Amino acid sequence: MSRARVIVADADINYIMPFQLKFAEDFSEKIDLEVVTEETFFREMFLKPQKADILLVSDSWYDPSLRRHDISHIFVLTEQPGSDDENGEHGEKKEEPGLHYLFKYTSIRGIFNAILSRSSECLTGIPAVRKETQLIVVCSGCGGTGKTTVALGLSACLDANYRRTFYLNAARLQIFQHMLQNRSPVSEREVYMRLNDAADLSYDDIRHVVRREGFSYLPGFRASLMSLGMSFRVYGKIISAVRRSKEYDCIVVDTDVIFDEEKAALIDRADKVIVVTGQNRASVYATDMLLKNLSGINGEKYIFVCNDFRKNQRNTLNSPEEPAGFTVSEYIDHLNDYDSMTCGDLAALPGIQKIAFLVL
């Protein structure tokens, strides 16, 4: 069967990225997906006859002449639904065969479902591709780099991009709860007993205490691992249980800065490792020291992120006198209003969205 051609066209790359990720996830190599973010290129492209199954285009780029092309379904993303002369009786734009109007600021999930339902004949018979649960470990060579900020923002961003995401704070002493709406710890005594004693933990053992704030997460423990009589191995059991449940696409594991045999084993087990650093000399040095104990850092598995970047301060990462032993893939700017931000706010940051794209 021939592959369906899908074109997504909009100048806002951050807006259309979720559609790109969703098409790629569900249909993988079964479709030919083209993303266009330059209007001039888009106009030139349609100067020649085009054949496509689905065109998703911004209303500022849409022109009736597009209907002369052999396109089965054109979806126009409108910013002001019901604003022209083609309105239906309830204020929405009146649709014609093969032409559909979608309000741009409806949920992305709703828009994608509408695309699939109205163009099902183009995608019928194309099986959705299900991947194994991806394990993403976020780590750092030293404290204070904003590792938890990156991990929580990434979890929220992945969830917003249709990835069923489970966040796990794997620290000996957990202090991540300040970013959440519900800060209360796990209180059930039976859960602690099961976590400590079970040789083969099941997700059903913890399912009832798992919470959701967009992404799913295991609430913090009421005390440190040492005080609870548990070892770091408990996190490995939790990860295995969550993976076996097959309920999630991604597990984001937020680790502390301690590097030992168990941490090394967790990093080796990961599909992706996000190493968070700062731009100052001490942070870069600590990151270099961490990397000396890891293997394969030049492969696609490792993603290096500079968090809390301030362009007016010295950036040791670019220092010719003390060159870093790694290359940063993305910078996340300093946040002046960090204390008032939610995980959803973090997910909207361009740097976090770029990391999500690199992960997937």
C-alpha cells in the first residue's frame, strides 16, 4: 500500500511540533510527513501541482487556490472561528468536502482527533506503531543546576505532546514537591512495606497512590531512604514495575547528584540521558568529572543541557582556555519569575520543548 503524504505548514514551529511528533509516533514510516515553517517556501511549493492526502495549514497561509491541487483533505487552523462570511448557523466556519476548519487554540489532542476522524480513509489500514516504554534519566554532576526543574518541565511537555509520562524522583532525600499542586507525601504504611519487602514489585502495588498533574508521578516519601530503611534499589523496582505495566510511553527519572554503582547501573539502563549543567566554572568542571565515569557520551543517548543561562555572565562552556569535554545541545534561559511558575509553564519554554523533541 502506498504511503500517505501529510503536510503540516505553520510559521510557529513550537505550535506544530506536537503534530509532527504525534504523526511520527502513531504512523512512523507509514506516512511521508513534511513540515513547512517558511511561508516563502510554502508559496513556491504550491506554484507547481501538488498531490497530498492531508494538508494542515495556518489560516494566514491558506488560499482558495490550494483547492486546485490534488489534496484529499485540507485542514485550516483558524485563530478567529466564525469570523468570515462562510459561517455555519452556530458560528463555526462552514465546511465543504475536503475542506475543514479547526480552531487553532482548541486542545492539540482535540485537533489531532478531528484530523484523524475526518480523514480516516487516507489512513485506514496504516497500523499505529507502539514503542516500548522509554526510560529517560536526568542527572547532573553537581547540585544547583536546576535538574529537577528540567525533569518536571520535560515530563509536562511530553504529556502535552501525547506521551503518557510517568515522573519518578529518584533521590535519597526528595525535595521536588514544591513544584507540585499537591505536596503531601505517600502516607500508606502498606506501600512502604511493599516497596521495602517485595522482591518483584507490581505496578498494582503503587497504582492507588500515583497522582496526576498532567503527567503521572509517584508522590514523595515521608522521609529519606535511610530513615525509611530503604536502599536506592527501590527506584529500580519501581521503574521495572511501571515498565511492565505498559501504561506509559515515557518514564522520566530525576536523580540526585550522588554517583555510585547503583546510579551507574541506572544510567546504563536508560534509553536517553539528559545531563544538566550550568555555565559557571564549578558546574562545567563537575560535569566533566561525571563524564569521565560514563561511556558512550558521544552517541545519541546523551543530551547536554545548560540550564539557568545568563547571556551577560561568563560562559565557561565556550572558554578556549578550559574547553568542556562535551557539547551543549540546548540552553534554557534564566527565569526571573521561577517561584511563581508551574510545571505547565515550564513545559511551554522553548528550551524544554527542544529537549522533548531531541528525546523523541
